[in-house]
Amino acid sequence: MNMFRHAAALLVIVLLAVFHAGCAPKVIPSAVESFPVSREIEQALLDSLQATAGAFHSLEGMAKVKVVLGEKSLSGTQVLVAEKPDRLRAETLSPFGFGPPLVLIATDGRDLAVMVPLEGRVYRGEASPQNMQKFTHLPLQVEDLVRILLYQVPLIPHHEQVFSAFSAGGYGLALEGDGRRQSLAFNQAMQLVESAYYIDGELAFRVKYDTFSEGDLPFPQVAFLEMPGSQAEARLSFSEVRTNVVPDRERFFLKTPPGYTESTIP
């Protein structure tokens, strides 16, 4: 199981990877002075958020990732394929640039399969938050993971929303609801660049986006994630990415090759 655990840890690069603080994308600081905004700005921010949520339904690309969990640091390259609502495939490539992948993970939203070629083994189980968390270290549904990859942050149920403009530039939106708070930040172009989630005042999870592509549908080439409770942060940088592709559905299902052993996810 040592090889499996090492490969599974490397799979955190699906969404998690810790970088030194200086490597995090530059976003609007949360503590800067802020001011009220007009109703027109409020509506423009809501329109931007809605447009972002519906802009991308799938992606396929190559990403460089660096991972730090506690005192451990890992880095690598992954091929990622994601499609809404809950389909995901990730291939962790060999650091030598040739040979079989270190590990493959695929889910169609119902079943989860993990293939470790060096072990000649395939692990299978339900695509539950518990099983997914073993590989992503995030207590999220597959659907939420896919949304975050596709530049659509989940919004908490809320009874209050407060808009603001930052003196340093950009805008903010705070959502409050039942002991939870979500803080969203937008740059001056009204592009979403950060979403932070708090439970009882403590930061639970944060995602930041940076380096947007050109064109009518700008897509962030860099995602940075932080989960203080797991002492985990992450940076994922796409070197090649295509959005709104039509992936072959078979890519989200892993067949057990001849000679491989099949086991239940431990």
C-alpha cells in the first residue's frame, strides 16, 4: 500500500497544492478600506457572477501543480478532464516524462476508480465525499470540485448580502447565513478572483483565481486553494487548456486491464 498512498497523496493535485505564501496569486486584500457601491455596480457584480457560473461546462488540459500538506511537499504534472455536473478524470504523469502515469482517477459522479499502474491494481468505490476526500483532502461533493475547476464557486445559502468597493481597487460581496459567511472579491474588470468560506468566524476554505485568458470568455489559468484545517494550500497552473470541449464519456470510467488486481477503495 505504500506506493498507493504515495500516488494518492500526489493526486491532491486534482485541486489541492500548497505553495509558499509569496507564490499565491495576487488578489484584493480582505482587510483594505471599503466603501458602499451604487445599485448599478451591485447589479453588474451579480450579472458578472451569474455569467461566470454559466460560462464553462467542461475543460481538458495540462496543468503543473505543486503540493504541500503539512511539512510534505509534492509537485507534478497532470492531465485534467472535467465536465459538469460531476465528471472528473486526472492523470498524474511520470516525472521522467515517459512511461505510464503514476496514477489515474476517474469518476462519472457515481462510481470512483483509481488505477495505480506500478502496482497493477485498480481501486473502486462510490464517488462519495468520504472517498473523494481521501484523494483531494477536501470535504466536498464531486460536483463542487468540478465547479471550482470550471470557475464556478458554490454560493452558501444566505439571508444577507453586502456589496463594497475597495480603496485598493476592485469590489467585494459578503454573504451571511446561519453561522457561515462567504466573502467574494472581484478585480476592477469585475472578474471573480477570490471566494473564502468561514464557519463561526474561522476560515474553512478559500479559492483564488489569477492570470485570465484573452477573449470573450476569459478563463483563469491559475487557481490557488487553501484549507487551514488540513494545513493544505494549492496552486494549479494550466500550460494548455481547452474549455467547453465535448469529452468522450468513456474517459470518466476506468476499465481494469488484463493482469490487474481489482480492490475496494480502502
